Amino acid sequence: MDLLAAFTWCENTWLGQMIRDSTWAFAAIEVVHLLGLTVLLGTVTVVNLRLAGIGLREQSASDVAADAMPWTYGGMAATILSGSGLFVSEALKCYDSPPFYWKMGLLAVSLVFTFAIQRRMANGNAPDFSPGVGKVLASMTIALWFGVGLAGRAIAFY
């Protein structure tokens, strides 16, 4: 099955049709999507600012990451599940949207960064990063996640 056929199938599922035909479903799902993204970006930002040595210095980076992890997972789950609903309702629009592909690529890399760094920190398995390395990793992670959000916003304008 080629990509266009897969996107067409997604858009023609009962869920995609139900969301498109509903007056409020898309808007309600988008609210959940944006709330999930806000929680996700908030926790990722707090953890990575701590990793960079900015704020919450009285707590270890591992403690901050461990405390934020349930919220990070919750925000991630809400964002991905609601994003799937948004996608199936307008899959063919996404097929022709370069920002959609940017968003998916950035999402994949952001997930790897989050699981490779934040999860290891939360489990106390992360090596001690030098301040310079911590700042670079934190900056990259924050930039990647905000890139996901910006690319997602750009889908509406393409």
C-alpha cells in the first residue's frame, strides 16, 4: 500500500468520518491535543532547564525528572491519542502538507531524546553530564519539542 492509499484509508475510517461530520468533535479533540501538548512542553521544559543548571537547583536533576515523568507521559499520551483523531479527520490534507512531515520527523526525534535522556535521569541511570553537555542536551530537547508544536501549528496554514 502506498502512502496516499494509507492516508485515504485513514480519512475514510468511521472515526475520521464521524469527526468530520460532527459540529464539535474536531474542536474538542483539538482542545485536548493542545492541553496535552502544554503539559508535555511544560514538563520537558522544567526538566531540561534543571539539566541545564537553571532553576530548581536545590533538587537533583534525577528528582526533578522523576517527579515530572508521570506528567510527561500523561501529556504525551493525550497529545498522541488526540493527534491521531485529528489526523484521521483530515489525513488527505496532511498528505499534501510539508509541515505535517516536519512535525512527524521532529516528533520521532523528540521522543527518542525524551526517552534517552529524561527517562534515564528519572531512573537515576544517567551519567553525570558536564554543565556544557547538559546545556546542549537541554537546549536541543526543548528546541525539538517546541519545533513539534510550531510545525503542528503550521499545518493549519499550509
